[in-house]
Amino acid sequence: MKLSHRAQEVSLSVTLALDAKAKALALSGRDVVNMSVGEPDFDTPRVAREAATTTIRGGSVRYTPAAGTPAMRQAVARYLETTRGGVWSSEEVTICHSTKHALSGAIHALVDPKDEVLLLLPAWVSYVEIVKLAGGVPVSVPGRADCGPDFAAIERAITPRTKAVLLNSPSNPTGYVWTRDEVARLGRLCVERGLWLISDEIYRRLVYEGDPNPSPASLARDVRERTVVLDGASKSFAMTGWRIGFVAAHKSVAAAVERLHSHLVGAPNTVSQAAYMAALQAPGSEPEEVVAMVAEFDRRRRFLMSELDAMGLVAPNPRGAFYAFPNVERYLDARGSIGLCEDMLESEGLALVPGAAFGVDTHVRLSYATSMEKIAEATRRMRRFLSTRQVPLASPVTRRAR
Ligand code: GLU
């Protein structure tokens, strides 16, 4: 009995595996604080839950077209006009089961075997695997010390085989939000070099200070033509388990994703489409609960950053998303960030994600999408753990995984 090479080589998502492990430990009676997974701890907005209930009660739960219902695609097109500007049509939108699903659809639609895709480090765990599953070659590009983009490194990484660049702003795992100038510069580079710019905007709404996150699709016309926007309900609307999102791009790309998904998954979930559509059609294109949720994330962010600072840990200022990514290099032994996180879970019951999962082994990721009490407890445990951590005198020098 032999599995395919593809299946043998793909590893379980580190974020999901760690979350499952932390939950299993808690179930077994261990006192665990889980700051691993990035999942809002807020209720799904009322308007979305009511739309879902009405849909189920009315029995309108049959298949929809593979690209989503016409009304849903229209709603996303209007939402894009409000949030990204310009004019959008339904043909430029394909509804997917999640933003992760939208990403895999876009990568499969655009990437041929051996095509290279630039991943800007630190990069979210699933990018590298999704590119490999499509037969493409993930090419890691180091970023700046503050986790912003290093354009010289990006330009050096481009080869005749480069097909696309993956942009994730606000970033998972750093919370870094690209400036308008940085997005414009990357967009221009993609136009000049004939590359697709795949823009994962799942954290778009979660920006707490400074300028909002600019989408490349809201810049020049020629940049928008090269841009593939990915977004969904999970993070901004606290709708993780609903599994609903979309691809928005040139209609040939949207149609390609639709064709792929018609075979691979059939159609997006009917009930979740109704719920997401209701959320998008709320006044201001978002449910009223979102403002309070974002304000609470910001409160937690400030608290967590001041705690990390008090521990003497340096982290890039997370203007967006709900992660902090401190440098813990001086506490690492030869097992790197994975060993550190294993030890912390073992001795303190504190679950964090090792930076190695994102291609930067000198850091760890903390998700502050959890209560203030849990964040306070997590930082107490982290401080205790680090204060007693025995590290070899010859501390490892900067590591870069992948
Ligand atoms: N994207 C979230 C995270 O990084 C959820 C888990 C996942 O899909 O990776 O924690």
C-alpha cells in the first residue's frame, strides 16, 4: 500500500496541528494556554447567523453554480468597489470555500510545473505547500529586519521561470502592513516583469494604526490586471468555521478557478454563501459587531506588545492582523524555534507557533485572538519560562529555514 509522492511529501499544517495538539492536551486535563492558531474568539455576527438560519429553514440548500450564486458574486463585486475602489463585475469573482481554498485555486490556475513563485519571508505556513502541490517551486525571499519587504532581494530572486509573487498584507505571522508606496513598487515590478501578483488580503480589515492596507487592485489599471485578490469571512467577520471566501481577478482567472473547482469541490457551501452575503450587505459592507471586535484586538495588541517589551523581546510593530512575532534567538538551542516551542508547551502548557514554520527560525508567533486574561496568563508563563531557560553559551547565529 503506497501513497502518492505528493501525499507522502506534504506535511500537516503546523498551525492546525499545533492547535489540535493544544486542544487535545487541554482535553486530557492539562492547563493549556493556546496562542497558536489565528482564530477570532468572537461570535459570528448576528446578521450572518440569521441569514443562515433562514436559508436552512426555507430549505434553499441545494447546489449552487461552481462559482457561487449570481447574487453572492454580485455582492462581492459591490464589496470590492467599496473596499478596493474601481468597478468590479461578477465575472471577475469566484466564490470559494475559504481564502485558503481561493489561494489553492488561484495557484493551480496560474502555476505550471517548475514555475517559481516568490514567497516573501516570513510567509504563512500553507503557501509553500500549496505551491509545491501545484508542481511549482516556492522561492523564499528574505525580508528586512522589521519584516518589511526587501526590494533588492525580491529583484534578485526573479528568474525567467518566476510566475508570481505572493503578497500578504497585513502579514501572518508578523502583522506588518505594507505602505502604499511599497505595494505600488511591487505592483510596478510585477507589471514590468510580467508576473502575477497574488494578494492574500484576509486580514485587510484588521489594521489598528497608520494608513489602512492598500490593495494592489486599488492602484493603477495595469497593476490591477495582474493582481489576484484573495479574501474571505474568517478573520474580519469572525466566521472561521463557515469556510467561505473568494478569488477576484481578471475574468479569465476567475473562470479558470471555477472550472477547477467544479471538478474538485463542486460548489461552495450554500448556507455559508447566504451568511457571508448578508454580512457583506450590512451597512458599510460589514456587520456592526466588527468595529467593536477590531477595537478589542487593538487593546490586546497594545497589552501584548508592552508585555513582550518588558521581557526584553524585540518584535516588529504589528500594525495589523492579530499576531506578534518576537525575536527569541538568544533563547534557542540547536533545535531552534521548534525546540523552544516544544519545551514551552511541555513545561508551561503554553502553545506558540515556531518561526521555522514561516521560514524564519529566530522568532515565534503569538496569536492574540484570545481573551485578555489568557494573554496575561500566557505572558506570565512565557516570562517564567524564558527567565529559567538554559541556553548554550555559543548561541546559534541567525537561522533561515527553507
Ligand atoms: N491562518 C490561521 C493561522 O495561521 C488559521 C490556521 C491555518 O489555516 O493556518 O493560524
